[in-house]
Amino acid sequence: MIGAGGTGVVLRGHRTGSVLAGAVTCLILAAVIIVLTPRPVTQIAVPVNYQGDLVKFTRAAPYPVLAPRGLPASWQPVSSRLTVVPGGAVSWHLGFVTPSGQVASLEESSERPAQFILRMTNNGNLLPPLLSGGTWWGRRWRPDKNQRSMYRSAPGAFTIVVTGTAGWPELTVLAGSLGPRP
């Protein structure tokens, strides 16, 4: 029955509508708060076994490949990727988490040296070369990406880039561990 002035039903409907609108508003606000609340980002490095890629790379490369030997156990291999282009370049990526928790990777390819070096170093700024283990390494530094890179090539054979967010001492350790694989 409608109350005096005919407002009973309207008020009841209005109250139900405003309660519903309030509940929906609360749900939307809660969803926005949940979405906008920052969460800590944790990256868990999962060690990988790269020996299978190394064996395939050794078979596919048109030169004796170089690979790490004798790195301490604190160097965790976390990624390995082999790329073989039929009739073209052969490339291998091997990524590590270093003892300091930074990233260092070995990039090795039969691709044209200039192109490969520029791509793997993100066209970083040239620095003076470094003598490490009796071998001269070119160096590049990309400050906006915190990327340091050491590189060398053997004409007509391979190009090696050791790169990452690791400091020069750790990159030098990785570079110094490289030796030929049969």
C-alpha cells in the first residue's frame, strides 16, 4: 500500500537503489586498491643444464666453439638458447646469475662481427679495450641499461660478446673462463 503522499514505494525503491549503488562503489574501490597496491617483485633464477645446447652448438658451428670452463658453483646458469639458421649463422646464448646477483651472458655467433657486436651490446658507448687472459677485448658501456659488454672476434670464424649488468670484474671472470670445446 502506498503511504501518505505516495512516497512509501519510491522511498523504499530509492533506499534499495542507494544501498546497491553504495555496495557496488565499495566493490569497485576495493578492486582498485587491490590492483594499485604495489607488490614486491621477486625473480627466482632456475638453474638450467646447458650441456645439450653446447653439444649441438659444437656440431653445428663452422669453427671450434668457446665455452666456460671452471666457473665457481656460485655462477648459476639460468638460460641457454641455440639458434641455427640453415645455410646461415649459428648463435648460442648462455646466461648466468653471478655471485653478486647480477646477470652476465655469453653470446657467441658466426654472424658478421660488426652487426652482432652492435646488437648484443645495444650499440653502447665505446670504451678503451681491455687485456684479459692475454687477449684484447673491445668494450662498450650502455649506462641507461646498466649494460657492460666485452667482445672479440676471430675473422672468418666467430664473435664472442660477454655482456650484462654484472661489473667489469665479473665479466672478466666469465671471459677468462672461455676455452675451446672439442
